[in-house]
Amino acid sequence: MRFPYIDTKSLSGVEYQLPEELPARRTAVILAFQQRHQSDVDLWIAALENEGIPATLTAAANDTETAIIEVPVLKRRWGPVRSLIDGGMASGIGVPEINARTWTCYTDVQQVLRELDLEGDDTIVVAAVERDGTVLALCRDRPTPYTVADIVTALSF
């Protein structure tokens, strides 16, 4: 499976094209499709960080093998008000390191789901992805010991 090509922008203002500009050789990409998914995103980040995966890009700079980013995926129709939405998220978070690892994407959500062979945007998606776009592992919903192990194993391969 290949990770879709998407244009993103961090809440600190840096533009990235995924997957080739992922921050590490293997990155845990956490895709959230609805605002209510944030608590699940936070659970995943804590679980992966607990397993030694760097949860900030500053920490990942010292370990270019693995990193975590969160990618809120919003419908393209919200693009014209991106600065308002992203600005609200950035000020709500208020932590520069978290803003730097949060990369928003305004795109065709259904196309992203199709390319990942997924139905629906009702849960988050966590993918272990290489810079060439290879998806090594993909999990949905809240973390469990098994799904965390799947992602960590794929990132550590």
C-alpha cells in the first residue's frame, strides 16, 4: 500500500509534501478527520512516545529513524479559511513543539481514504510510513497494546 501524496502545512507555518518530506526515515502519521478525534490522537502519541518514538520534531532531529506527526485532514472546501482554522488550532495548542508536528491538510478526504483502502472518516488512522510512501502498518481507532506493537514494530524494522 502507498501513502497518498498530500500537501500539508505545519501549524508553525512550514509547508511539506507527503510522503517524501516526512521528518524521519519511518514516521508514525496520525490522520484525524474530525475534531472529536483529538483525544484518540493524544492517546496514540503518548503510547508511541512511551515506546521510545520521538513525539516532537526536536527530539526526532536527534533520531532521524523515527518520528510522530499528526495530520488533521480537512475537506478542501475549508481551504479558503485555512489561516483562520490553523491559527485557531495553533493558538489553542500554544506549544511550539506540538504546533511544529501538527501538519494540516485541506484536500479531497474521500480520495485519501480510498488510497488507504479505508471506508469512512469516523475514526483516526495511524500509519507507519517510509519516505518513499510505503505503508508498513496501518491501524484505526484508539490504541491497544496490539496496535501499538504493530506500529512500533513497523517503525523499528
